[in-house]
Amino acid sequence: PRHGAVAGCKVRHSMIVAALSCLVVDDEPLAAERLAGMLGALPSCQVLGTAGNAAEAYGLIVSRHPDLVLLDITMPGESGLELAQRLQALPHRPFVVFCTAYDAHALKAFEAQAIDYLLKPVRAERLAESVERVRRLKAASAIAAAPSFVSASIGGVVRRIDLADILYLQADDRYTVAHHRGGEHVLDTSLKELEQQFAGQLLRIHRNCLVNPAQLVELRRDPDGHVWAVLKDIEKPLEVSRRCAGDLKDWFKGA
């Protein structure tokens, strides 16, 4: 990266919490309101609304595509278990966490691929655990579905560079230079576009630099207070901007 530049950036990777959209399904309005309030109090949870029965819930799920559905089991008409089975056929099916007053349905709930089974009255701590589990699963799914290579055009030939071979990516005007195990190649893609495309797979350490997290060895602070990232396969450390340093330190700590 260009040394001496003060970056205005924010590290974006799997540590950064994306908003989790949620729907509460319960035929008891007070119970639904309580769960919605508990969800809304959790960091980065977006409550899309509530539904009082399976039919209403299915319509909202199909139209709003929530990440998480908190689902009661015993409801008038179609039960929560039956709805969960029906949701498995959706192309963008949500994660399901059952919230019920009865523990007798636990086995059937997990057969319906539920992520968790909470007994009413649901405790805030227990709900937070379930939400965090869903958040981790969502992040893992996003990474698994993401592409695993970048493409570089070289003399009319398109070459594929595996993401695992990337050491770091450096912005150069409207282009990006990929530093990888086989050398350097210019990509016709901006650093911002690559950051979005490989969210969770690359770490921003500077406004003009993304690194492969598998390459990171340590952070060093020099006598002038500048922070530098040491990578496995390059000799010179890379400068870390002030605004990226805090998040990068948290990443090293596993926060």
C-alpha cells in the first residue's frame, strides 16, 4: 500500500455483523410482541413483523425472505411443524427456531431441520444464543456460496487466480493489482467491488488494500505508532490504517 496515506476505511469481514432479518410467528399476540421486542433489543436484528398463523406467516416468508423465523408449534390450522416442513421446499428458506410451551415436540422439531428449540417463557440469554447460532450459519453459508477465484485478462487470455493463492489486493486507480503466489496481475475490477464480492473471505487493512486472512501472521507497531501487518509469504509488512487497526486487532483476538 502507499505508505504514509491515512486511510478512511472500515474492516469488512466475517467479524462484522450483518443485519439479521427476523419474523415472529405466534397465535398469541402478547407472546409474539414479547419475542419481537426481545429480538429488536439484540444487536443488528431487524424484525420484519409478526404473524398469527401459518398461512399468514408463509405469505410473509415468501415475500419478505427473512433470515430467521421464530415459530410457535401449536396454532389454529396448520401447525408450526407442518409449516417448517413446507418451508424446506423454498429456494430461500429461512432458519427456523421453535418457541413453544411444550417440550414433547423437540424430536419432530429437529427432524424439521430446526436450528433450536426454545421453551416459553423464552429467556433473553437463551434467545441471544439461538440468534448467534443462526448468524454463524448464515455467514458460513454465504462464504460457501461465494466464488473462489478472481479473473485477470492478460494479452487477450483470461486467467483464473484461485483466492487461496492471493496474498493481497492493492488498489491502483480504477484497477486492482492482485499479488499472488504466481506473481502480479492487474484486475479490471475495483477494490470495493472485490471486497463486496468476497465478503468474509478478505480483510481490509487500508483503504487501498485487502489481504488474504490466511496470510496474516502478526501486527507490529513501530516507534512512530504506525501499525503494520506481517504476511507469511512477503518480506515487507503492509501498512494498516488507523481506522482499520482496531478491527484487525479484534480479528486477531478472535472477537
